[in-house]
Amino acid sequence: MTTSEGYYNGVGKAGLSRAGSGTAGKVSSQRDAVGVINIETASKMPYALVPRGTGHGFTHSPIIVWGIAAGTRITGVAMDCVNCGKPVVEGENFCNYCGIPLKPEVAGDDGLAHLPGRFPPPAPEADKQPMSAGKIVAIVLLAVLSFGCVSGAIGSIIAYKQEHSVSATEYYKRAQAHVLSERFEEAIAECDKAIEKDKDHVGALELRATAKFRLERYEEALEDLELAIRVEPEFPQLYLERGTVLMYMERYEEAIADCNKAIELGLSTAEAYFIRGNAYHRLEDYEGALSDYNKTIEIDPGKADYYCYRALEFSELKDYEKALADCKKALELEPESEFVYLTFGDIHMDMKQYDEALWNIDKAVELDPGDAVCYSNRAYALNNLGRYEEAVADADRAIELDPERANPYSHRGYALTCMGRYEEALIDLDRSIGLDPEYARAYKNRGITYFFLGERDKAAADLKKALELDPEIEEAREYLQKMGVPGY
């Protein structure tokens, strides 16, 4: 058993750019725009368009067309949606592909008609791939729960009608923008309005569940998904989303049942098998987990995360050769991935090759010096190499970065015990168990500390608890044997 821990990641966002911001490029005449420009009277509307033929790269600037009278708009120009890049049907208010509102900006008081280009979104966070097997990689699960949002509008949804005339769908589209900007309370408020107008609006129910999930309001998210399923019982994505929420609620059998239903209804995606594989692992069905990870990779062989997960499963099954082979494949796909090196480190620790583990974890720290997991794992490796002062320093750093993580308190407690600082060690080990009452190694470490303090009854109780939680912790068994406890 290893000590790797979880990662969490957010959802990116994008917006729209307007000409005249100081960064826009210019086109000196109408002929520089693509297509024939016609003039017609129109009122101002929001837009999400980019002229055809200019490309959809992040560096494309808005076009300014000179000589158009104020109060008019441009039509007849071949346009693409700024969100999905698909051709726009002239006269449509919404993109037929992704649903984002569409209208070119009308001429302003400056006598110019402005057509937006692509606004560069912020650079996404590096994928914080999954931690050691048994935890959920949030970036994948959040993507599942953001299905309704990602498949819809990306960018600002502007309130362009009076409030009394806004439809449920328009509230829903505003909520999508809020979720993508991580304004979850605002998203919930817009979904509430959509559902008030249409109580069976599945998109709004689903999206409200997404926002509540991101706020860790899992029970409420579950309620919304159950309402959505009652309306659309044959929509497989809803079952996968509910399964995701159930995973976070540690209701693994129910999560598996929902994944099964999603797959039965035709959603045979990598994510569906991946989530089910995580649930099987948490139930210690390692063969079932491995089967699902195999299917995940069969569907999507290009994602390093999946190979890392399967590597950790092979390691649980003590098939280290295959585990290392999967790590090498992951490294080919993402040579600068912190998690790949952490996974290598995990497997070498399972193999008790602590020098090799330390080399890989050092590389992970180099790639992401702000990740508590790196320091926590390195503290564990250093403890096993007898480098206790260094282990304490790394555990200190891990706790500074994430004070609610149980592992580094346990690692620091173990190091302090080995340095003879037993009372300090007990404080850390009590804290570790308080944060994670199912953390077997913390009980083992506290049991050893009590042993050296001469409190044999407490030592025996903790060491037995450690073996109850993880029968493979041989060090706990060895100390029970030293104390002459029967049955060990």
C-alpha cells in the first residue's frame, strides 16, 4: 500500500473580445472582410461571431469595418461561431451547433461596425492527473459533471432582453457562463429562475447539480440529478453524473449501478469505465478495476492519466513489470507530467526501492514545487531511507500547503518517533487519525510510538487496528509479535 494522495482541479473559462479595446487589429475597407456586406436597420444584440476565413486561433483580433452608419448592422458576411467554429446560419439568433447567442455588433456612435474575434482564454491549469489508486481524479469527474455546460455556450452570455421576457433557456445559458467562470452561486440562481419557468428543464436541473457539486453540496446535487432522471430516464449522461456524485459520497455500489446504467443506455465512454473502475477499486475489487481501466485505455489510448491509474492497479496486484511499463507509456505521452513521476515513485515504494522512488519524487517536486502531495510522498520515502530530519522538513512543507491532509502528519509523526520525540509524535498521529479515521498507517505509527512509551495496551490496540484496515502492513505484525500478543 502506498501513500499517494489526491489532486483537485478547476474548470477553465473563456470570453469574448470587442474591437476598440486597444488590442484590436483593423481592416481598412469593406473589401478586407469576407463576403458581401449589406446594411439593415437593427437594434443592438450580443454576439459570438468571427469572420470566416480568418481562422479560430487564440491570436485572431476583431475586425473593424469602416464607413457604416450608426444604428445599422452587418449581414451577408460568411461568419463562424466564436465558440465552436461552426458555420453560422444567417438570421439565426443562436448557433445551431452549440447554442450560444449570435448577433453581430451594430455600428456605434463612432460610425464603426464591430465584429468580434476570438478572445484568448486563460491558460488552463496543467492536468492534475489522478493520485494513487482509490482516489478520484477530479479533472475527469468534473468534466463529466460539466457535460451540460461544456457542450453549450463558452463565453459571456449578455442579458439582452428585459427580465420579464427572458425564457427558461436563456436563464440556462446565463447559468452555463457562470459555471464556466466558476461563479457557482450565480449559476444556481439563474438555474432556479429557469426551473421556475419550466420545472422539467433537464438542462437547468443538470447544470444546477453541477454548480452544487462544485460547492461540495453533494446531497443537493444528487436531488437535482434525480429530478432530471425522472424527466429524462433514458438520458445516459445523467446516470454517469449521478454516479460521479455518489463516488464523492462514498456510495460505491450505487455509483457502479449508475455507471452500468449509463453504459447500458449507450454511453460507452472512457469516462464511464474510468469512474466505474475507481468505484471497484474503492471496494477492493482490483480485478474489476483493472478490467475497466483496460477498457478505458482501449477507448482513449492517448491519455497519460489512464495509464497511471492502471499502473497503480497493477502495483496493487503486485504485477510490477506491467505497472512500470504503463508508467513508461504515460511518460511518452506526457514527459513533463508531475503525476507520472509520482506514479513511478509510488510503484518503486511498493517494490521497496526507495532510492529509485526518491529520484522520481524529486522530479515531481521540480515540476510542481507547490503541490503538497509531492512533499508528503517524499517524506514517506525519506523515512524509509532513515533520513528523518529531511522527512520532517518535507512533512512541514506538505502541511503548510495543505493542512487538512492526513498523510503528512503521519509521516512527520513517524519521523519524530524515530528521533525519540514521542510526545510531539503523538500530537501529529492523533491529528492524522482525526483527519482520516480509516488511515491504517497512522494507527501503525501511533502504535509504535505507544510501544516506545511503554504503553503496551494502547500500542496493541492501535497495531491491531492497523492490520484490520490493511492486513499487509507487516511492521504492525512485527511489533505485535515483539510484545507477545497471541495470534500474531
